[in-house]
Amino acid sequence: MERLRTLLQERREEYIAPLLDLVSRDTQVLGHGIEGGREKNGQEYLESLLRDMGARVIREPMEESLVEEGRKRFGEGNPGHDYTDRYNLAATFSGGGGPSILFDGHVDTMPPGDLGSWSLDPLKPEIRGDRLYGLGSCDMKGGLMASIMAVRLLQEAEYDLPGDVTILSVVDEEGGGNGTLGALLRGYRADAAVVCEPTGCAITRAHMGFLFFHMVTRGVALHSGTKWRGINAIEKNFLLTEALREMEHQWLMEYRHPLLPPPTLNLGVIRGGTAGSTVPDFCESKICLHYLPEVMERNAVVEEVLSRLQLRAQGDPWLREHPPEISIYQEGGAFEMEEDHPFLDTLKDSVAWGIGKTPVVNGSAAGNDARLLRNIGKMPTVILGPGPLENCHMPDEWLPLDEYLQCILIYAHLIVNWTGGKKS
């Protein structure tokens, strides 16, 4: 298989050029997908590229009914998004009768934020040294394109695919994963799956689950000079969040995972009040909670959060009669793939061949679509892609080109070795 390495070295620029094209296309989600998205700009380009490579390509429009079904059946899905002109692409390269493999990547990006923080136009990618700069280069157009280029490399090296290879280019991942959820509910499956999110070429086999809580407390407004006659809604909100902080501290001592940090709770947003001289009668807070796979279960986590808040409210005369309004507005389950699965053994061999050293196996505090492929699709699933996770969602986002090329080799090697095996 050294032919693959030699061929990639000889045609290096030809394999980088399509990534530059993809990064230059505006595929932002708007309002975390609630206000829509511009993924069509990238999907049209990828559809043409994949068809030219001989893939059977299907457009799969996103529909709210899929999200509703996902929430009802699996507790996954984030409702109320605008899906005008937004669709997944499912591209299949037919192979022999060997095991199949699926590569999952999202074409959408977060908005660039303050353009003054960028040293370049986010949609005009630049190569500086061995880094490709541009919006979405690391998260995660690099990984998505590497999976496509892996198939091209095998084609140009005149390899026959032993089994089917499917590339899923999904939308609305930054809105909570609705794109991959929709693809799974439409029946897309394989004998194994790779999520091409950035891991620095490490094998990530676990990530934390997440829950976003919205909490509203109400009070009685009046002039602060007679504060004792009113009820301060902000102070009541703090009283409740302090109960959650105590829960977090207990969890830090109680729960452990060999690959992941302890569970965390972050008070990310708090709004309330109109003036320093007025007792506020309204306060809302938004809290993100991350929990561990296997050792913690989603419903039990929610039940403990609610019981802690209810218990604290019962100890306060006002909150006992005017309880907080609590809802979950976004969530995603936890993910863990067992280490002794044959697919991981095959992948370890491919990574070692691709990077020339023993692969790192780790976990990620950030959630992604691996949970959906594993928990709903029931597929052996890992996360592996080029670029460091910390480069995501930041000004001057960049991708190490050496890792991009290494992932092309890793994916190509994996396709041959996995699909060339025997079906169980």
C-alpha cells in the first residue's frame, strides 16, 4: 500500500485544491439552524465532485417531521429549524460483498463572528506554510474532504473497493445534529462508521452528553429604596443555581471516566432587571451541563437536576409558592465505543500506518454526531479527523495540511482493510 503514499505525495496539490474550493463556499448556519443555513453552496459543489468520481448521489431534504420522530423515538433532535434549501447528500461508491463503511461529515460551519478579529477573509482560504486558514477548514471541511479524497486516491491507484463506501455530507450539525439524525431515520447504515471531526488524528471513542437548561424566576418589582417590600428575581435565580453548583461539586467526587473529564455545569447566560434602582421581577438563566457516558444516564441526570431545584425552592417561602419555570432547549446524548471491537483494531493499524507511530486513543468533552451513529444507528463508530479541536469556532481558524493528507491515507487504508474483511 505504499503506492498510496507515493501517489499522494506526487499529486499533493491536486488533493488540496478541492478543499480550498469547499472552504471558499459560504455554508454557515444561521441562529444555530433556527434561522436556516447556507449549506446548499457547499452541497452543490460536493454533489458535482462526487458524481464525477462515479458515486451514486442522493439529495435527502431535511424535514421537521424527521426531527419530531427523532425526539419521540430516541430523545434526540432540536425542533423549530428553518430547512429551506437545506439537504443532506448521501454518496455511495459500490464495492464487492465485503463489510461496508460510512464516513460522516457536516458541511455547515458556525458564523465567523467579528470579522475584525480575522487577519483574512474567512471565505478566501489561504495557505501559510503548512496551514490552511479559512472558515470551516478545521471544523470540519478538512475531515469531510479527506474522506472523499481517500476514495479518489484508491481509484487513481486502481484499487477495487471490496465493500461499499458511503459519504454522508450532512447539514445542521452546528444546530445540534439534526442532519445526521435525519439520515439515520431515512435508513442509512453501514457495518462501521467514522465521524471525521477534528481529533488531531487521534482515535476518539467517547464523548460527553450535553443538556441545555433554561430557567426563569419571577419576583415583585418596585423602587430599590424599599427593597424589602419586593422580591428580587435575580437573587432567587442565584439561590437556585447555587444548588446546582453544589450538585456539580458532589459529582466531581462521585463520577470518574478513564477517557473524559468529570461532569460539568456552566452558567452561560443570565438576564434580568431594568435598572440598578429597581428590584427586578424577572430573571432567566441558561445552563449547559455535560455528563459522562455509561456511568451516568440522561433521565437520571435530568431527574436529579429538577429534584435539586425543587428541594431548594421548597426551602424558600417565595419560591415555594412561585416555583421556577424550567425547560430543556437543546440536548445530545453521550457516546462510548467499546475498545475491544474489531473495527477499532483495524483502525489502529490504519492510523499507525498513516502517521508512522502508535495512535492515541482518547475521549472528547465536546459532543458530536458519533452519539447518533452509535446509539441510534447501532454501528461501530469512532471519531477521527485532521486538526486540533481547539481550532474550532475561532478567528483565523486553521487546519494542518500534513494532518489532512495523513487522514486521506488513514481513511484509504481503513477502507481497504475493513471492507476487505469478512462480514460477521
